[in-house]
Amino acid sequence: MTDSAHGFSVGRRLIDLAEAVRLDPELPRAELAALLERHGEHPCDLTEEAFTEAGAAELRSAARRMGAVLAEADEDRAAEALNALFAQYGTRPRLTRHDGHPWHLHVDRGEQAGWGEWFLASGALALSQLLTEYGRIAWGACAAGGCGRFFLGAGPGSARRYCSTACATRARVAAHRRRKRAETSGRLGAPAEA
């Protein structure tokens, strides 16, 4: 899924695109194209003729659908959602190498797949690889109040709940303050001992 030597990560592309569409559900075609180019898509595939407004709309819809998978915290439901994406958009896996990327798997329908189908099939493959590699969900939506930012949490240790240390710290401080307020209000409302 990831080849850091070539700067190519299907998972990072998935997160960045789903997050961009979460923040702006009508993200313009040109901004989608720029995001895809930053993630290694070839510029000739992103011209207005190759990546049309209809293709952009399809990709935005697919990103919203993938956002629902990224927000799923239950492993069984996440696996069911990924299997549903494979059933609807996937095909027999094939190895491919293009645009300077190393060999990698594709499970989309090739040239017959539209932008949304391509994104859903490749995203399902990336998340499935993470789920099988770590034996748990290794992605999520930030649990900090008011955030909800998507993240990849692959790595050792327990599953992540927050997109950053800043959100984790803010959530811990807020929980600490709530406990202190509850303790204080509990003491103020306690009956006097005789």
C-alpha cells in the first residue's frame, strides 16, 4: 500500500481526499485535481477533458461514502462495508506499474472504472490491507469534540482515537475539567454531617 521511497501512499491519498470533501462537500474540480496530482496522479489524467466536472462529482460522492467507512469504529461493520465496496466496485486483483510508481495492486475495473469506482476500490484495498496487517481498525475520525478529522493510526500500540496530540491533549484536559466540576458540585450538594 505504501512506498515511502516513492512518496506514494494510497492510504494517505484516501484520507486527504475524504477529509477535503468532508470539509468542503462541493470541493471544486480544480482543487480535487490538484490534490490528486500531489498524490502522484499524472497531470495528463487530470485535465478538464480527462477529469470532467461529472468525474469530480463522482469522486466527491465516493469520498463521502468512504468517509462513512473511515468513521466506522466497529471492526466487523468496517469489514462488512469494505466487502460491500469490493462486491460493488472491485474486480480480480492485478499488479500494475505506471506513472513512475512501483509495482502495486489494483482491484478496480481499469479504464472502464470511473473516478468514483477507482477511488472506492483502491480505498477499500488500502483499508483492508491495514485491517489485516494490524488486526484492528487502523484509521478513524477524531474523537475530540468539534474535530472529526480523518486519520490513519497504523503503528504499534493501542488504537488511536485522535487525529493529533493536540486533539488528544484538548480532550484529556476537557475530561479532567468535567471531573473536577462534578467533584466540586458533588461536594457543594452533599448534606452536612452531624
